[in-house]
Amino acid sequence: MSVYTEITVDEYLGQFANGVTEYQLIDVREADEFAEGRLPGALNIPLSELETRFTEIGRDAPVVLVCARGGRSAMAAEYMASQGYSVLYNLESGTLGYARAGHPLEK
């Protein structure tokens, strides 16, 4: 059993980005990648800093994790689950999949 849920871009848009469900969007890419373009509303906490910064992420709302393609965010979800976070989602195709689907990135 996985400690997080994989979601597609369409599932993310339908469940979270519509503004109905309160959530936290955490981008675990490095700062230079984040600066090139990100999902609207994302907070940047690079995977390399997650161990020291995860307490910045609240436990009272679902957490959606994103990276470039879904690999680093999956690792971040595993780590956060080990720290007691229970409602975790991984955007399986990441920022690249979001952009490929035609959705604009913030800069």
C-alpha cells in the first residue's frame, strides 16, 4: 500500500486547482528550475532542503507534491509520510506534464 496517492494533471485540476478544496502545493525542484516556471500557487521547498524545512508545511490540509516529472516529488511524499503526514498526493507527470497539457506556468 502506498503512503501517497498518484494523481494526473486532470485529477489535480479537478480536485484541487478549482479552488474548492484547500490544499498546499509544494514544488520540490531546485530554485533555478522553480524560477523557470511553476504551477500557479506553488511553494518551493527543494528536495535537497526538505529534511530541514518540512515543518513549513502544515498538517491541516492535503499536500500536493510536484517536481519536473514526478520522481523527486514521489521521494518527497515518502519522506513526508515517514514524518507523519497522511494526506499526500504526487503529481505523476510533474511540471512538464502540466505544461505539455497546455496549462500556463507562473514565472
